[in-house]
Amino acid sequence: MLANLLPNVEWDMIWAATVETLYMTGVAVVATFILGTILGLLLFLTSKGNLWENRLANMIIAAIVNIFRSIPFIILIILLIPFTKLLVGTILGANAALPALIIGAAPFYARMVEIALREIDKGVIEAAKAMGASTATIIWKVLLPESLPALVSGITVTAIALVGYTAMAGVVGAGGLGNLAYLEGFQRSHNDVTFVATVLVLVIVFVIQFIGDFVTSKIDKR
């Protein structure tokens, strides 16, 4: 029955493409979380009235974040081709998509981190400073724990965006469900392949959203 409804779908290829999409998304999410959190902390700490107040440093970091956040992802992939080839040795495959995925998503997440940190009650930070807490202690014991629910919500939104980015990366040969939908579905007019790939992308998005909402509800003490 399924073979009649989806005659062009080769399930081995679907499974391989799904694994590639999950791999690209998973690695990119972890790297984006780390890099984005660092950038977001630097944006917050170097801003006016904060621990490392430095207008020049803040302007430079903000400029870098704004530039890379503003470049459309498909253009960013093309711009990063020389860097990707130098770093990975190829511009094809799942690993070749990772630099563009991370560089495209980290600035986006960094702004979310900065917003989350700005929402922390200033009194909590001032109290920690008055007790003689070091900057490292304030970061690890105050800033990150207080903003954790917002950070998880932010990385959930970013992870969903990354799934979309992997689909776009597939158009330029990065593999995954996007690549399968484009090469096997669109170019060969196999609409059933495109349909299955789209459904699987939606399933991945729904699962990510469910996990993100569940974790946020568990750690949000408000």
C-alpha cells in the first residue's frame, strides 16, 4: 500500500538523509550554544554599567554579531566556501555545512543570550558584587542560572532555525533531507519524495519544540 502511494521513495536514502540532518543540526546546536553564549555574555558584560564595561569592545563585538546575523544564510554559505574548503577540505557533505550553520546561527543566538541576561534583576547582581563575588562567580552562579530558562527557550528557537538552515544547505550539496528533497524530489519531479522529506523535517521541528518546552518548564522556577 505504502509503495503504491509513495512509488519513488527509497527508504534507505530517506533514513540516511534524516541521519545527516540530525547530525548537522545536533553538532551545530551544541557549537552554537557554546559560541553564542560566550558572545552574548561578552555583549552583556562590556555594555554600559556592567562588569567589563568597554564601549569599544562592545561596539566591535556588536558589529560582528550584527553583520553575520544579517547575511542571508544561502549567501553566507557561498561566501564561506573558501573558508569551508580550507577547514574541512571539501564543500560537499554534512561536515562542509557545519561552518556556515554555526557562523550563521551563533550571532542570532548571542542576541537572545544578551536579551536574557538584561532581564535579570540588577539587584541580584549588585548583591553578589557587594558580597565580594568574583566576575567568574557572578557569571557561573548568578547570570547563567538566573537566565537559564530563557537560554533554553532561545536555543530551542535557534535549533528549529538550524533545521531550516540544513534544508537550505542541502541545495548546495550539504546532504540531508533538504538535499534529498531538491535532487530526488524537485529536480526529478518526484513529489512523493519531497512530501516525505518535508514531513520528516516537520517531525524533527516538533520534537525539538516539545523537548525545549519540557526542559524550560522543568527549570523555570517562576
